[in-house]
Amino acid sequence: MSELDKPTDPLITVEDLHTYYGKSHILHGVSLTVGRGEVVGLLGRNGVGKSTTLKTIMGLVNARQGMVTLDDRPITGMPAHKLAKLGIGYVPEDRRIFRLLTVMENLRVGLDRPGVSDARKQELLDKVFAYFPVLGQRKDQAGGTLSGGEQQMLAIARAMMLEPKIILLDEPTEGLMPRMVSQIHQIIDALHREGVAILLVEQNVPLTLEASQRVYLMEKGAIRHHARSSELKVGDAVIKQYLGV
Amino acid sequence: MASIGAIFQDLPWELFIIQTLNGIVTGMILALIASGLTLIFGIMDVVNFAHGELFMLGAYTGVVVISVTGSFWLALILATLFVGLLGAALQVATLRPLIGRDPLTTILATFGLSLILQNYALWQFGPVARKISEPITGQFTLFYLEYPWYRLLIAGLSAAIIGGFWLFLKYGKYGIWIRATTQDRVMAQAMGIPVPWVHTAAFGIGAAMAAASGVLFAPLVAVNHTMGLNWVLKAFIVVVVGGMGNLGGSIAAAIFVSLLEAYASIWVAPSQAVIVSFVVLILTLLFRPTGLFVPTPK
Amino acid sequence: MTKLLHRHTVAFWTIFGVVIALLIVAPLVLPTFWQRFVTEILIWGLLAMSSDILIGYTGMVSFGHSAFFGLGMYGAAAALLWHKPANLWLALAFGLIAAAAVAAFVAYFSTRLRDIYFAITTLIFSQIFYVFIFTSTEITGGENGLSFSRPALGIPGVWTVPFNNTTLHWFVLAMVAGSYLLLRRIMRSPFGMVLQSIRENEGRTRAIGYPIERYKIVAVMLSGLFAGLAGVLYAVQNRFAAPDFVFFLVSGEAVIYNVMGGIGTLVGPIFGAATFLLLRELLGRLFGDTFPYLIPLGVIFIAIIIFLPQGLFGFARRWLNR
């Protein structure tokens, strides 16, 4: 499967990442790539280091060893706010929207960037409200008053305000009803059509296999398996091995 | 000890109203100082022991500007700007290197700063207090007293500054950045907000507000190098009572505590009236530690 | 392993012995000013050491030491003024009891609070005591403080010999050295281990089942006791008590000596005090009395916090606690 290892147009490459929390060695040499406009899944059980991988890419956690590049440019250790400006959007586990800010203010945080014309800002807002009409209805409500699903939408919308090249999505469907899960699927597809790359961390296997082009399987802080999504099915042995489902 | 009824009969209600005014005036100054302190704590978890010294330096800068230009208003503006920038510079030099470390270190670092700034003022200006005169003289008759207009002006200006600050926080682009950073530093960064600079700016703003209160208050007291000490203590009490990081709470607490102290001064000496604020603090810590004016967390 | 431990014990006591010997000889060879200076270093060092119990071992930042120190001082003053002839042991007793009482009072209110709130509350308490002492002029002499005579060493009525600078220094040295050894013993005991585990991870220690608040209260009282002892010694040496010593800045200075010397080492604070006071003296001599010595010292202090957070003696922390 080595022809998969380097997509034709890599956007993000991660090489041999080792991350520690204090003395705990969480990532044991993680390596992966995400191509431009590609949706890549990262599957694994709880605690194997999927979120940590995203956090390390985003510069929220420092890697002790290893390298991350964006568009062939090394970004390891760069602070998160610079990476956001370079085009990486981050949607964390448990959403973490700004609860005391209104929906509109949450969006403005990403929207108010230098070099973006007012017209463009309005376009972005219109687009996001088209994707997520609920947010438009609740635009002046405080983020903390939204339901779980609405907060997830806001978290994704907020990242979209940055017009990112890639969005790091951490377990977006966790705790959501099936109807919302399919809505998330639609969003991912829509973003993919627009050419936004996505690194999707999930435990929901069917969704990931359907929405992504390639998947990595992770266990105990390292990548154990790598395949095209089309080559895997939910009941496969390798899926059972690393996800226990 | 006279009976309660007798006390109320004898209660000098004119004095009561005068003290209410005094309490509000002091309360507004305290609110301005405490706002800066609570902003700094809320956004970066720093207990700024040097805040009183920023207040004091504001007053001294006012003294210098007035002696050169004679204009109180110019002094107010320049002192606010100068100390604001100084505060930002100090934050970059001494507090940025400490980000991520034990909160104890920032308490100590700001304590060290307060000693340095106090001694600098003592060295430059000497131990003799300075005075600056009020920009507007004149009083109006309140019962049997002449109450100075200037005091009302202080309260009004402080309220205006706090109000302006609140508007900035609520509607300004950078105000939103400050609020976002206060709520979730990590996600603010992930959204492209340059958090280290927001911290510096917040510290500068807090310093500027302290300096403004210093200039405003200077005509009422003697300006000397120790004037910050009492205020910083009261400001801390107010910030804790109001709920740390809670702007509205500290303003309410500032007025509340100042009113209580003003009323207490009717019966006891002012140097003992400060006990009131201590008692309020202790009661708050025992029964409503998140703050008197904050709804108890669910 | 036992051999290493044995070597460590020998090394420790040798160094300790040498230092004590030097301090014993000091007053015999130094001029008067420096005799008193060294004694004062020991007293302030003791105060800073008492602060280390809380900061270095329990992980609680306290600004309350000025209250304990001051009450120790005033307690001794009370004994020395009230009972004639002046009795050293009575002064010690009064001072220690006063300090312990204040410590218990402060501990009761503050220990249930964490971190910053604890620090601020202890600071406020110092100020409460300051205000009381400052304004209760009839009892405490108010602003002017109290002066009294120095008691003699020995038991009045049986045998006494008045102190001179040298013998007072030896007395203070004995008290401080004894305190250090006692505290070191306590910190290495199971009790001390619990304190350190509270410092490391309070939540986990509580989850294991330790009644954290009780340990903290005892830690504060222990700290208060030794701070009070420093206050008594100061009163005996200088023959006056003043409210200035109860002002929270004194607590701040103790914390500065502590951090500069190295928290969690017990002796570090004494060296921190020595360094600070020596530098202050030096700067005063070089640049004159009006030189704002706190500016360079403050800068050094901040620099140590940023670049050398373990303090001057931090490197020896493990070794000292073995």
C-alpha cells in the first residue's frame, strides 16, 4: 500500500511525532499525511492519542520529537494563533465554543481578520447561515444556551470563518443524535466539495469510512494500519482489532 | 450602650446622606482600580500586587505634567497613556516569561515589581507628599456643609471611563478578543487571536485605568510613594468579594464596601473603619467564596 | 544503598558542624556591628524558614507571617513588661502562645481556601492585626510600639547572667539551629511526607483519604510557632516591638528571602536572608543611605524567579531532604 503513503498533493505531513504529557509518553512516532482537499479519517479507541495528534499539529501541545509541515513548510512548535492564520482550523472535542459570547460574536472572532473585505465577510456569514440555518436564528443568543448539536455546528462554523485549507475535526458526532450525525456527514461532504481538507478523528466507523478517502487506524500512540476507505468495511478484522467493534 | 431605638433617633441623617455621597465617590475610584485588577486576573490569572503602585505612578505622573503644563486634563490623559504603556512593557519583561508556571510565581513577581516601583518613586520624589489642586473648585451647599463639585466630577468621570471600557468589551473587535481570551485561552489561540499580545494589552489597559484613578484621586489626598498600599489591599478585597474576573461584580462590590465604610466612619475613626472591608471579605470567603454578587454556580 | 545513606549522613553532619562552628566563632572575631548583623540574619532566616514550611513543603503561599512574627514579638513584650524581673522563658512562652493562637485563628479561616484566596486572606489577616495593634494605643503603644529591657539568660531567682552581644548570638544560634534540626526531622517524618504529597497533588492526597484541612491547619500552626519564635528573639535582641513588623510587607520580605534562597530546603531561606541583607548593606555602603537599594534587589529577585526558580540553594534540595 505504499503508493498511498504520499498523496499527490500533500497539504499536511506529520513525521515521527512524539508527544509527552509530563512524563507520560502519549505519541510514539505518529506519521501521516493529508492531501489538499482530502478527507482523511483517524480511527481508534479512547485514549490512544488521536486528540493529542490533532493538538500537536495545532501547536496546542508541544512535540518533543518529530516534524509537522504545512504546504512543505515546517510548522512544528509554531503557536496556534499563527497556524490559524496559515489556514488550519481546529474543532475540538467537546466543542469549546465561547459560552458567554453570542453566536454572532463567536463567528466574529474568526471573521475579523485583517485583509478580508466587508463584502467577503458578509459572503462567509451568508454561507455559514445557509449551511446552518439554526445558527442564523439564534445569532444573538449566548453560545452556552445552545443545545449540544447546535454547539457542534457553531464550532464548525467558527472554524469555517477562518477560510481554512484544512479543518482538524475531533469527534464531531460524539453525543449527537443520529439525525445530527447525518447532518455532520453532509457538512463534511460540502466542505470536501469546496476543496477544504479534513482530518477527521472519530470513533464512529461507518461515518468515517463513508466520508473519507483514506483512513489511519491508531493504537497506543502509533499508527497501526493505513488503507483507502473504499477498501475497508465495517466488519473487517482489522477494524475489529483496533476498535473493538 | 444606648438602645437601638435611641441610636436611630439620634441618627444624624444629614451626615448619613453626606456619607452616602462620599461612599459613592470613593466607591467609583475603587471600582476603577478594581476593574483593572479583575480584568488582569480574569484574563491571565495574575494577581497583580503592583497595581497600587501603578495607581501611585499615575498620580505622580500627573504631578509632573501639571507642574510643567499646569493642565489637569492633559495630566490625566498623559498619565493614563504613559502608565498604560509602562504596564504593558513590564508585563512583557517580567510576566510573559512566567506564563505556564505556578501562579505563585506571578504573585511574587508582581510583589517584586511593587517594591521596585515604590522605591523608585521614593527615590525620585522624596518622602514629602505632593499636592495637586482640583481642576474645578467650587462647592454646592448640601445641608449644613459645602460639598465640593470636584468629588462629584470624580465619580462621574470614573463611571464614564468604566462605561467606556464596558462598551469596548462588548462591541469592540478587540473587546471581543479580550472576552474570548478570558473565557478560553486555548480556543482563542486556535481561532487566530494572538493571545500573548492580548494579555499584554489587557495588562496595559488595567494599568491605564489604575493610573487614571490615581490622577483623579490625587487632589483629594497627598501623593506619596506609599499611597498605593492601602488601595491595593482594598482593591483585592473588592475583587474577591465581587467575584474574581467579574467586572460587574467588582463595581458593585466597590460601591458596597465603600458605602459601608463611609457609614462606619460616622461612629468610628476612619483608620478603624477599614475593618468593615475585612469583615465583608471574611464573610464572603466563608459563605459565598465565588463572590457576593455572583450567582452561586450550579 | 545503606552505604550511600551513611555517606550522606556523614557529609550532612560534617557540613552542618562546620557551619555551626563558624557561626559560634563569628561574634568573637567580628566587630560589634557585624556581630549584631549576623544575629539578625539568623532571626530573619528563621522567619523565612517558617514560611518555607508552608510554601516549600505544603505548597501554600502565605503572607501571614508578619502576624505571627509580630504577635510573637508583642507576646514577649507583654511578658517582659508585666513580670519583673524580666524573665526570658516567660517571654518565650508568651510569645509562642500568642503566635500559636493567632496561627490557629488564621488557619481556621483560611485553610479551606485554595491558592490565591488563601494568600490574599492571610495577607488581609496580617493587616487586620496591624490595624488593631496600630490603633489600640493604650494596650500596644500604637504607632510608637513598646520598649522594654532585655531579660537575662537563666532562671530569675536561681541564677542569671545578663546577655552580651556574643552570648545573645549564641543563644539565638542555638534556637535557630535547633529549630532547623527539629523542622528537618518533622519534614522527614510521615507527617511531613503527607504535607509534601499535598503540595504535589492535593486532589490525589485527598482522594487517598487524608483529612487535608487538618494537615494544613497543623502546618500553618507549626509555621506560626517558628515565626513567633523569631519574633520573640527579635524582641529580646532589640528591646522593642512595633506595629511595622506586623505590616504585610514583612511577610513579603520573608517570602522573598525564602524564594531567593530556595523553597523546600529549610536552610535556603536563611541564606536568602543573608544574601539579601548583605547586599542591602553593601549597596548602602557603596552608594549611601538614600540609595534605593530595593530597586536592584527587586530586579535580582525577579530575575531569580524567572531564571533560577529553584533559588540559590535549590540545587541542594534533594540532598538536604534525604
